[in-house]
Amino acid sequence: MSTLIAAWDAGEQRFDLVGAALFAAMDGDVLAAVGGVKRETALAESALRMHRFCVHPMYRRPGMGRDLAQTVMDHALSHASGLTCNARATPLAAPFWEALGFLKAEADG
């Protein structure tokens, strides 16, 4: 979260281009999760990339992260023909994204 906040405050990262969006999942007044989608610059085709997806540990098992990811994915796929993510952030990231239908692919960069 601190990386997202710092980049937002510095004006380096906005979710304001076509198809881009930043979503939040709330539990009352508590921010439980955030997830965004931005243009994927590494592909020639029209694609978006899951970006800055973060779920508070207390909300990982009840499915809030999965629900938020599905909302972001639905939004992204209504704006682009492809969707990517970086599943190397934590050991749990790859199984999480694969369970949502992402396929593993090795890429440079």
C-alpha cells in the first residue's frame, strides 16, 4: 500500500487512462483491499495489467480478495482483449491468480 500511496502522491501513478481503474473493497469503514488495472505496455495487442493488488491479511481467507479481483477482471476485459498480472509478489500470489484463470507465462522484464 505504501508504494501505491507514494506513487499517487507524487503524481507518478494514476489510473486515469482509458480502461484503467482503481477499486477498493471496504468492510464498513475499514479498507480491506485495493486493486487496479492499467494499460499493459509489454504487449502489442490491446491488454491491461492487474496492478497494485493488495489485500489486508485479515481479509484474505473470507474471499474478499477473490471478489475484488473478479470485479477488476470484469472491468478490464470489457476494455481490452487481454489481461496480465505479475504473480511473483508473494508465494501465495501465483496460486491465487491461477485459481482465477490466469495462465503461467515466463517473460523478460
